[in-house]
Amino acid sequence: MKKLLSTISLLFIIISFSVAQETIDMAMMQKIKDEGKNNSQITMIALRRQPLPRPGPTPA
């Protein structure tokens, strides 16, 4: 019974992977990459989140 169940599960997995094929729109992927490289503001956000250096105690 376990062997039958595992065989059916394996068959289901193989069928689901073969049916779930999508076409990849390479032009859209390139647009997304360009947007991330050219218009990303993550560097400015990260710089604003860093603490500013504070003056330490003066040496005696």
C-alpha cells in the first residue's frame, strides 16, 4: 500500500511539473532589471538609515 501511494505521489509530482511550464518574457525581465539598476532608491534609503557619527569624549 505504501509503495502504491508513493508511486502515485511521484507520478502526480512529475505530471504537475510538466503541466506547469510557463513561457518566460525575457523583454519584461530585462525591463525589471533595468528599473532596479537605474531607478532604485535603495542606496539612498540605506544611507539615510545609518546612524550619523557622533563626537566622542575629548581626550584629557
